[in-house]
Amino acid sequence: MDTPRLDALDVPDLDGSTAFVTGTTRGIGKEIALALAEAGANVVSTGKTVDDTDSELSGTIHQTAEQCRELGVDSLALQLDVREEAAVEAAAEAAIEEFGTVDIVINNASAIQLANVADLPAKRFDLLTDVNVRGTYLVSRAFLPHLREQDGAWLLSNAPPITTDRAPGKAAYGWSKLGMSFVTLSLAQELAAHDVGCNSFWPVTAIDTRATRYFGLGTEENWRHPRIVADTVLQILSRDPAAFTGNAVYDEEILREAGVESFEPYNLTPGDPVPRSAQMFDDGFTREFDDGVAGDDD
């Protein structure tokens, strides 16, 4: 599927900005990185994969960085394990040294495994917690002194709204993703005096990624292209960080406000995917029948 382009969306001018994005090897993170580059931002591409020669999975941080450069911006690839405090601090320092200013930080790197508590080994619980919650905490914390000094900056996380106190069948993953939002939204208040917009974003439907396919999260008729998440990030960045902070938003919500009346271009197949991603942590989530957007298909 070709990358969707929606004429209804105004792309913010990010010329002069630099974005530090975690987990850019493939999927949502790569799409966000490329969308930021298209909008004019320099991109720091980070992740663990630097060589895919012997891997079944294609994509490296260097390939993403090169594609960003082809769009006319500067890009730096940094190998990074977000679980390691020293490595995170070194990456933040390298990014700032290279570009002088980093005014957009996006916590996208995540691990996923869906299982009952009885079936999930403790070491897998630790992995989910360390990558998702600890990684978000470490990356955010490493950039705090720098973000405070900027004349408006952003700290965003790919994580769901906190709408539940349980997630049977996926408790460890749910806790770790909700923890990402908890850290991000807490920072909104801690950084309120410094005009740093801290928000989380989350897709309503499942997104076509390696994890979606591996874990069998539905089929193609219920998936959307990762560009819908990237466009959501761009629309957040078109706002004033001093005013738009402390929000946990769904992609459809933000894009409707931006003038999108139909999400059909993002869908892998005709029709409208069920809101599987939103319902992972919000059993009662339903869409409103508005502007020609279909409702929940129960």
C-alpha cells in the first residue's frame, strides 16, 4: 500500500526544528520520522537495529536516517537501547551536540506481548516494563534540562489514554503502555511553566506493523497504514505547546478536528476498521456517527 496523502491536512512548517524519535527502524516510528522530515524537521533516528543482513526483518536506523536525508533534511542515526540509562544520556548529548537544539522528543519505542499473567514469565514482564515505562522515563528525563531552555518544545509518547484499572489477558502490556502515558502526562504539569507540550497519542484501530501481524491482532480489513499515526503527530505539532499539553488523544479525534471527514485513505481495505486498539484499554469505547465516519461494528 502506498503512503496515504490527505489534501485536507495542513502540514506544519518544522523547518529549524530537530526531532529525537525512538524506535525508528520500521513501522510507526519510521513513518513518524519520515513525516517529520517531510515537514522540514531534522531527525535523530534511534533504535537497536543497525544491520538487517541476517535478519528476517528489514529496516535499520541508518536506512531511516538516509530516507530522511533524501527528503532534504539532516539526520543522525544513533544505536540506542532505551533501557540503558548511560546510553540514553549519551544519545541525548550526541543529538544536542550535533544539532544544537532538540525541540521535539517522541517516545515511540515499545515492546509488546499479550498474555495472561499465568502464561507470561517474569523476565517478559520485566522487558515490557523496562522498554516501555523505564525507556520513556529515561528518554524524557535525559532531555528535560534542554527542553526547559527552548522557546516552546514538545514531548510526546505513543501510548493510550488512561481509562481503565485492568486489562485481563494483557495486564503486563497494558500496565507498561499506560505507564508511558502516566509519565508523559505527569510531565505536563511538571513542565507547565516552561511551555513544553507533553501529550500522548494512540490509534483507534490496529495499525499494520510487524507486531500486529505477528500477534494476529485482526486481519487486514481491520488495519490502517501507519501514516495515520504520523499525521496525528504532525497535527499535534501544529498547535501551541504552551496551550496544548496534558492530553491523551486518539488519532481520529485529532484528525477530525483538523478537517478529516473520512479515514478511508488510511484503510488497507475498503470499509472502516473496528476500533480494536482503543478497545484494548477502553472496553466501552465507541465512535460517534459523525462526518460520515462509521461507528463501532458490534
